[in-house]
Amino acid sequence: MTFLITAGPTREPIDPVRYISNRSSGKMGYAIAEAALDVGHDVVLVSGPVNLAPPTKTKFISVSTTDEMFEAVHRYADELDVCVLCAAVADYKPTKISPTKIKKRAAGTSLELIPTCDILQSLGRQQNRKFLLVGFAAETDHLEANATKKLREKNCDIIVANDACVAMETDENELLILFCDGETKRISRASKTFLARELVKIFANSQQKRLTKKL
Ligand code: CTP
């Protein structure tokens, strides 16, 4: 199967020296890419800026902004069997990017922000998509309720929910997996490498089931 995986944060520039971003390390997405390659899948890895070396056999696309990630994902959408959007995408970007460094002022200042495009939602809206669509939900509270809302609103097949405070910048995670048919599965705290192997098996089986149902 061909997997596309997004990983890491996106960055939204404010001026030539500043940006808005988040603490995502990219480790979960890179671990999923490694695990998929290990069992013989083809992998396109679309990555925001992280301190990790990409797996050697992957088709690697380095991006910075949300718009760049959106464009890269849509470029490959027709060729995919499984699309896993693991990236911690910036939700907002500055209304304008200053071409010169913004100078400090004695008074306070504020930044006007507009929403970025939602990559997962844009794929969920595609009629008759052939690939399994997997989103991640990073939450700090009401994990199951918030993740269930994302599953429904973004129209994906699977949401992998995790506590952002447990997951960010660490090598371990614990997961709650929600399927669109109402099934749920929990995987207790383990290394991201172990979790990634389990997730790849679940994603490949789910896509196989989708295809069998459609025949
Ligand atoms: N996502 C995306 N494009 C965005 C924002 C999020 O594709 N502009 C994807 C993420 O990659 C993830 C899922 O949507 O697979 C949920 O991301 P998350 O940050 O948990 O949720 P948001 O939709 O941003 O909502 P909130 O920040 O309010 O929790």
C-alpha cells in the first residue's frame, strides 16, 4: 500500500525573523513512517521543521507553512491507500507578513490572525475518496468527547487521540483510537516505535476492510 504521513509542526511567519509554531517533535509521524516502511509499504513523508533524519527509503517532502503542507498532501492524494495526518498544524496565521523586522515599541502590540486551511477537513470532504483517512487529535482535556467531535466534523475513518501533555517532545505516548463505525480501542503507555507498529497494522487492516466492503 502507499501511505502518506504528515509529521511535525507547521510554521507561520510573522516577519523575516519570527514565526508562530508549536512544540510538536515529529517523533510519532516519523515512527509511523519507519513502521510502514519496515513491513514493505511505500511512504510519502510530508514533514514540517523537526530535528529528525528522514527514513532513507521514504519519499520525503520538507515543508514549512500550512499552505505548503496542504499543497504537498493534495499533490499525492490520488495515489494513496492510507493518509495519516499526524502533523500539529498551526491553526492560525498572521493576516500579513511584515517584509521587515517588526520593531519593539514602548506600548504593547497585538497580532491579527486568520485561520489556516484545514488539510484533514479538505480531504474528508472529497467525494468517493479511495484512501483511508486518519486524523490525530491532540487534547489536554475531554479527550474522548473532543476526538469524537473531530471524527464526525472532519469526516475521517479513524481518529487517533492522545493527551498533548503526555505526547509532546517525548518518546512515549498512550492512545485512544476511534473508528467511524463507533468501535474504540485503547493502547496503554508505550514507546512511539511500538505504537507506530500497532497503528500501521490497524490502518492497513482498516483499508483492506473498506475495499472489501466496496466490492
Ligand atoms: N489538521 C489539519 N489542518 C489544520 C489543523 C489540523 O489537517 N489546519 C489536522 C491535524 O493534522 C490532525 C487533526 O486535524 O490530524 C486534528 O488536529 P488538532 O490540532 O488536534 O485539532 P484542530 O482541528 O486544530 O482543533 P483544536 O485545535 O481546536 O483542537
